[in-house]
Amino acid sequence: MPSRDASTGSYIAVYAGSFDPITNGHVDIVQRSVQVFDRVIVAVAFNANKDSALFTPAERVEMIATVFQEFGGRVRADSFSGLLVEYAHRVGAKVIVRGLRAVADFEYEFQMTMMNRHPTSTVETIFMMAGEAHFYTSCACARSSVDDARRAAHGVADAGRGVPVYTGGAMNAPVVYRSMQLAGRLGKVKPSATLAVTAATAVLRQQGKDVVDFGTGEPDFDTPEHIKTAAVAAMAAGQTKYTPVGGTAALKQAIVTKLARDNGLTYAPDEVIASCGGKHSLATAFLALFQEGDEVIVATPFWVSYADMLVLAGATPVIVPTDERAGFVLTPAALEAAITPRTRGVILNSPSNPAGAAYDEGELLALADVIARRGLLVISDDVYEKLTYEGFVQRHILALRPELRPQALVISSLSKSYAMTGWRLGYTAGPKHVIGAMATLQGQQTSNPCSITQAAAIAALTGPQDCIGGMLKEFARRRAYVLERLAAIPDVTCVRPRGAFYVFPNLRAYLGRTIGGYDLRSASDLASYLIAEYNLAVVAGEDFGAPTHVRISYATSMEQLEKGMDRLATALRKIAA
């Protein structure tokens, strides 16, 4: 707990915002804050980046003071401009209280907290989840209906799930607000942890800070020239119109050719569909296959989006731990033990994000035996299949056990192998009726992938493949460097990745410690410490299902890797001291 204010002997907290107008969600946060702190200052912020305010700062302060008059001096209304952390220092507050709603606020609040964690600041930030009744209440939604809701009266009233209605002063009329309610399903999912780190890195760089980004999971190479040339030619040829929902005939044939050439799999064009990225392919497949009551097995550590996308489809992800000492691979025994009468399928990601774990031929055959015997659907996420090291060759489970083909989907993307993350092209191969169902869903959502991207994808899949080898050679060099540096840090263990472009070190030995006011109880705490104190961005392992690990992407330059590993080694050395 922060120390008491020396002059008043009180714990003082600041709850700041635009409060234009104050909502019942805000009131809920203040009422709960008063139960924790001796005094709460509800501070109206002047924000030049927002649209013209509905109420003046003075009017908003007056509203707040009236709403909380029953608390006497324990809740004070005020206004300020400038930096919130500086205002907190001026009023003697040691804590900034922030309300956190489902999904909508996480990324912004994460960025703001990083900005407020200045090395010389003694102010901490505490987040309070909004009450269930106020999860989706916002000032913007409330403002939208103000003019239609004015009535001639005075006083304070309750507006249900909207806002406390204040009338008086310049308003001279009551206002009833109704917020635009978001669907309850959004309360079941969270923002992508990897994208949140990317966003926080961008904010810090905009502030001029020298941030080393180990968080971004995309190649730092440019898209190969022959692929870009194909896109330019397509534009010049006028290929800028709608295409069939699942992709052009030429693209589907290119996908079929690739699957036969690289994986030994035979599919017809009507058994493949192109989508707007691998994530889109997976999400659409989950919607087509799974529903309420279904269970899908996901082995840890897993890509952060699997669980949330399954939940949005109505399914329940069943998280199955794997053994770090065995290379983070799902064993047949663990798979068998996780199966219940509700189990519909299992996701295989080889090589995997975040650990680079990959299944060899024997391991795949052993899993295939269980899958076949128990009649499970298998979703094979092959996005990193071409990025393997030390002579490892990724075999495909369907090439080894073709009889599984009727109960399997093959999903991949061009993002990683061809450095095409921004182009957004993924694809799925599977039984004709499933592909048709996915096309129906996609037709009501996004329609076709970008026509220009489709032309580029054809060039990628059917053109020269030596571009992959060039990237892979450089990734191998970086991988070796990062593994060597990690091995030199005491008490750090790390599975040697067979593929992808990540390492996933276990930093358990450095947790449970306190340094410089940071309580390092989890990987998230450690990641926050690294970015705040060392300008080093890593992704914490919690959302991957591994709370003592962090993910480091070596898809960046050697210069950045050297600088970042120096910072990590220094930070861990100081933590251990």
C-alpha cells in the first residue's frame, strides 16, 4: 500500500477523466474507491484531443460535487489540465484509480500506465473492474442522446444503467442518458496480449524513447520483390474488383499445388478457401465447426487467440499443460486424459507460437492414433511450417495418416514464410461441406480477400521459393545468438525451439522479488518492469498459458537483439542481486 500523505495522515487517490457527463459506471468506481482510500479526488481533465465537450469543466465539477455530496469531505470534485501524474503529485495523491471495462479500455489504459510509470514517480495506478451493470457504459454514448432527453426540472435522479441525472446551474433541465449496450459476449474475451505490447511500444517510441521490441511476431524483412511485382501488375491489369468469396480459381489452384508439393496432400479447388489472414481462417473454421457445449483441446503454451476465438464460437477451450523438459509437446497420454464426452477436437500448431515446439514423425503418429480412435476433429495450424532449424523437417499429420483427412482442417498463412503480415491472406483446406460452410460465413462477413493480395499470393505460392531460405538462414543466426545469451544468464531455462522465430524462456527464478518499488509476482509484472525501466518490450507468458515465461521474438535485427539482450541480462542481474 502507498504511504499516507504526511500532512493529512490520509490515503489520497485521484480518479480522473473527462466525465462529460459522469455516468453510473463512474459513480460505482468512486463508491468502491471510498471503501479503500480515505479521500478520493474526482478530477475533470481538460483533453484537447477530444471533441468539443457537452458540458464546461465548471459544470462537470458542479455535477460531480452534487452527486457525491453525501460523502462530505471524503470525495472532492476538482479540475486540472496537463499531465495526470503531475496533478497527483500536486494534490498529494499516491494512487491513480482507473476504471476498466471489458475489452474496450485495456489497450489504452495499458499505454497510459506505462507513461505514468516514470522512474522518479511515487504514484501507483490501481485498476478497478467496472461493475457488471456498467460494463459498457461510456460518456460518448451518453452524450449522443442528451439533446433529445432534456426535460424542465431540477435536482438529481437515477437514470438506471445510464448516468446519474443532474439538473441545475447552466443545465436548468434534467438529462436522461441511455448508453449503446455492447453484446455480452465481449465480456468473455480480452484484447490480444501481443498486439497490446506492440501498441505500448509504439506509444513509447512516439515519446522519443529507444525501445527494443521483442514483442512483435512478424518478420522484419520486406516482402520479396517478385511478390510485390505481381501485385503491381494486378493493379495495372484492373484486377481491383470483387472476386469469388473463397478466392479466385487461380489462387485456389495455387493453394492446391502448394499443398501437394510441400505437404504431400491432395485437395481439389472446391476443398480450399482463402480468407483475410490465418487468424480469419481459424476464426471462421471455429464458427463453422463448434458450438455451445463443445470442448476443444488446446495444449500449452498456445497462441494467445485460440482460446478467445473458441469462446466466441461458443466452445470451451480445454487447456492441457505440457512439460517444458519434454519440449512443450502434447503427449498421447495427456491428450487421452483430457478427452470427455463433450470433446469435439484438438488444435495442433507445429512449429508453435510461442515456444517454437514442433512434433516429429513419431510424435505425430502417436497423437494420430488417439485422434483416430476417439474420432476427434483436428485443426492443423501450419503457419510456421517452413521456418525450422538444425535439419528438422516438419511432416504433416495428414500425410502420415491420410485416413484422418475427413476429420481434419489444414490452415496456413503467407504472413510468416513470405513476410506478408500486412497483406492478410490465409487459407484452409478440408472436406468440401466444411469449406462450403466457411464460404457462407465469410460471404456474410468479409466477402473475398483483397483481390490484389490474391494476385500476390499466387506469385508467392507458385514462384521462386529461395526467398524463404534467405530469411531462414538469418533467423537461424539470430536464434543461435539469443539462445547463447540466455544460456549465460543464471537460472534461466529455455526450450530449444525447433521452428518459428521465438524463444520462450522460463524466468521463474526472478519472480517473487521486489526491486525499485516493483513487485515481480508474475511474468506480467516482470514485463511491465522491463518496458518501464529498460525500454525492453517482451510478451508475458500468462496469455500463452505459461505464467513464469516470456516470449522473445528474434524477428528483428542483430543490432536490436544485441541491445535488447544486454538490457535483459542487466535487468535480471539487478533483480537477483
